[in-house]
Amino acid sequence: MAARAKMRALVAKGMIGQRPKISRGLPAGSILRCADNTGAKELRLVQVMGYKGRLRRVPSAAVGDRITVSVRHGTPDMRKKIFQAVVIRQRKPYRRPDGFWVQFEDNAAVIITPDGEMKGTEIRGPVAKEAAERWPRIASAASIIV
């Protein structure tokens, strides 16, 4: 019963369903481009939300994961602050269930609120289908879904 209530809470926060197996291409400390219009330009991955790891193993994220980031470059009111974000592109290739391999030219994320809403209003560049399926708010703001 508790699992069902937790699932309902996640759907209400803008996140849907299970995550498919995707190669994790972004270890903690990675630099990502901010693909929205919040004023941040460059983000550093601090932690992967919900990551259950092993002793001395570096947490890593993949497309569609909720992460904690610190803003490295951007407007003065955004810099040196910590936010939550969702990975929408990754450079490391990953395989889709239909057999296609997908690889983007950069690592990018969009900043979200703790409730799962997007902080910005638009997304620059393509968004991975896996992230769009899992986060409907991001899918509605995306111009291109690949």
C-alpha cells in the first residue's frame, strides 16, 4: 500500500513511471549545460536523487534522472546556489529497446523546483525521448523530442 501512495505522489510531482535501463554517462562532478532560460549557463552535478550506491562508488546519472546541481556560470542571483534539475541530454551513447543507439553532442539539464515544475519557460535544443516520457512538464516545453 505504501508503494502505491509513493507512486501517486511521484506522478503528482510531474514524474511518471519506471526508468528504463540507460547507460549512466554523468558521474558526480560532471559539468552540464543549462538548456533553459533561468539565467544559469553551466551546472555541476553534485548528487543523483534516489541513487542507492556502494561504498566509494561515485554516483552517476543518465537521461531522465533528477539530480542536484550547483550553478557554476550564469546570472549573479543564480551563481553559487544549489538547485534540482533533470538530465535531458547525455554525450555517452545509450541503447533504446528498439535497438537504436542514441548519443547527443553535449550534456544538458533543465532546472526544476522541488515540486517537479520547470523553473524556466523554454528549452533550447533537443530533449531525449526518455526524459520527455518521464517528465511531462519538460515534454510540453520542449521544441524537439529525439
